[in-house]
Amino acid sequence: METFILVHGAWHGGWCWYKVIPLLEKEGHRVEALDMPGHGRDKTPISEITFESYVQSVCGIIDAQSEPVILVGHSWGGHIITQVAEYRPEKVKLLVYLTAFLVASGEPLLQLGKESILMPNVIVSEDQSCTTVRADAVKEVFYHDCSDEDVALAKLLLVPQARVSPALSNITEHNFGRIPRVYIECLQDVAITPSRQKEMYTRLPCQKVISMNTSHSPFFSAPVELAKNLLSLID
């Protein structure tokens, strides 16, 4: 039996994994899909959220486990799982980046580039503390191959994202670098495009790269395939 810790991306919450969780549990595995600070059912005020508070929320879940975990990060959650791995290398068995940011300290944070349709649709709050995504662009940006029901659910549950810098610190070969990495690329992603995904996993190579022909959100559009891919990584 393995323990999967599922880390959501920006604006999302643990709710985005609702189709994947039962598929993993059905095979006898434990799954934790947390809400990071200010997301989902966590009501931490935007003003109190920092990058470190995101990281520590995941560390707290990992610390409660008796065995090393498989840590899965989606999108912006890739920054989180990288820092968690540096802090808790003995508690992480495998890192899985699901169309996620994969950079280490000392590397520039990759710009999405003009081919991404995400940034033109991001709205910064008046006080500069957080961002949202234009409601009329949400489906095109994140969910173009997803059902209308899942798009409606997401629109209800997406929340403002605190504008915190993913200040990765002291990412070392001794800690983060010793943990096997897998990248799951999504070939129809228009938020973090396939070329950007490839650039990241080429600069920081992974043990394995798995391709899915989906949008940015395979947990909605291809949950069975995503679960099978995650299960295939188990020794």
C-alpha cells in the first residue's frame, strides 16, 4: 500500500482530485488531497498566506504519515513539492509533476511565454494581493476538454490566488536531488504549454516522462488514465 499526497495548483483546491481519489483508493492505497492555505475549505486570509505557509501545510500532512509518500504536484503545485522534497527528503519516495512547474533554486522561474493564454486572462486585485482568472476564459484556459458539469463545479470553487513568490531556497542534490522524479506532460495544455513543459523536464531531467493527450486538467477529463499512470509508478 502506498500513500499519495495530491497537491493542487493555483486557484484550485483539494476538490479538483475528486475523480482520481476513489480510483487510487479502490486499489488499496491511501490518498490525501489537501486544501492549501486560503483554498477549498481552508479560510486563511490572503494577507496571512506566504509561499512558506503553502510548503508547511504539505509538510504537516507528510509528517503525519508513517511511511514515505508519493508526492504529486499539479501546475503551480510543482513549486511546492520541490521545496517540500528539500525539507523532507526522507519522507518522499517519488515526486510526480503533473503539467507542473519544475525548477530548482538558482534557476530562473520560467515565464509562460506568449503561446500561453493564461496570463492575458489573469486579473490582479486592486490592492495587488491576489489574482483571479476571468470567468469567461476559465474553460478555454484550464478545461477545454472537460465536461460542462466539471467546468461549472470549478467556476463555483476556484478562489483568489495569493500573490506570493515561489522563492525556492537551498534546493540541493543531497536532498531534493536524490528523490526520483516523474513528469506527466499534457499535450493539449494551453496554460503551461507542451514546449514549456518539455523545456523544464529537459533542463531538470526526470526518471520518466509520461504523455497524456489532455488539457491542463486531466483529473477532470481523463481521471481513469491519470490514475493508471500514477499506479504504474508503484514498484
